Amino acid sequence: MPAAQSSRPDQVTVTPGPDGVQVVDIDADDGFRFHPSVVQARPGVLQVTLHHVGTGAPHNWVARQPSAAQVPLVRAGESRSVRFRIAQPGDYRFVCTIHEAQGMAGRLVVRAAS
């Protein structure tokens, strides 16, 4: 498996910006991993931008729960975004549907604001 091509941490916590949107950038690489693979957020609007930082096969980003959000296929060197609302706290899985069998998955951990 190729070495990670991302310098992003494995885990991040996002907070709402001035417009109320929580923004996270996620890298996808040729090692079939997301960086970060754990995203902690609050209920509300989340914007995910997927960056393909490798040179190989395309990747997507799909969270079947809580709102069936997805970033369509991103080829090497490309980026795409999705914006969606998370209403309920929970622990949600996200995957690359093409490479899920290779372990390309992560977690969206949504905690109520304290």
C-alpha cells in the first residue's frame, strides 16, 4: 500500500464559522484512506470538501446517515464539496463506495453543543 500523501491529521474537530457552517477538508489518497478519518462536529450545517491528493483511482465520499450526503467521484488532482444539515447527535460512518472493501472509511462524530 502506498504511503499517505496527506499532511492532514487523522482526527479533527470542526466548529461553526461566522455563517454557522462547519467546514472540513478531507484528503483521499492512493492508500485508500481518508485524512482525517474522524471528524467531530455539532448538529447543524456541515460542508465537506474532498480533495484527491493521489494519482490513482477516483474516490467519492458518502455518508448514508444522517442525511445521505455525498461528494461525487473526484479524480486525481480534483476537489468537490457537499453541504448538508445534521439534525441529531450520533456516530455516523462515511465511505468511499468504490474502495470500502479496502477499508476506505471514516467516522463523523456529532455531539450536542455544550
